[in-house]
Amino acid sequence: MEARKNPKADLNKTTGLFLNVGLVLSLLMVISAFEWRFYDDGSLVDLGQVKDEFEDMLEIPPTEQPSPPLTFQKFQTFGKFTESTSIQHSQVVP
């Protein structure tokens, strides 16, 4: 049985072309959106006419924090050290 499809109507040949054209168009739209410049002249304010309403600076005194009380903690020993477990002088790297 013969295939009844027309080879001229096969869109699989041109899918790569359509994909590339779509990517280029979307990239051009994004670049033009970022590079678009406009100037808004309606909301300009002359800075010479602005009133300066600053509040006076308040002097903040430095705070003094008391030092914490000294406490002695008990040090727990987890093992006893003997001469056999101590580091020999030959093992120490200068």
C-alpha cells in the first residue's frame, strides 16, 4: 500500500527553521524591552524650592553594660593520662 502523504506538505522538514525564527524574534523583543528609553518630563521637581525640614540630632548617651560575674566551672576529666598515653618528645614536630 502506498503512503498517501504529500512530501511537500511535511512540516517536520522546517521545524528547525521555525524554532530558530521564534527564538530570534523573542530574543529581539527582550533586548528591545531592556534598551527602551523614555523620558517623563511631568514629574520633575526643582530642588532649589524644596524646604529642608530636618529634625535636630539628639545626643544619645553611650550605654554601660555591667560585666558578667566571674564563675568557675568544673572541668570534667574523661580519662586519666599516664606516662604511657602522653606524647613523646620524638613525636612532636618543631
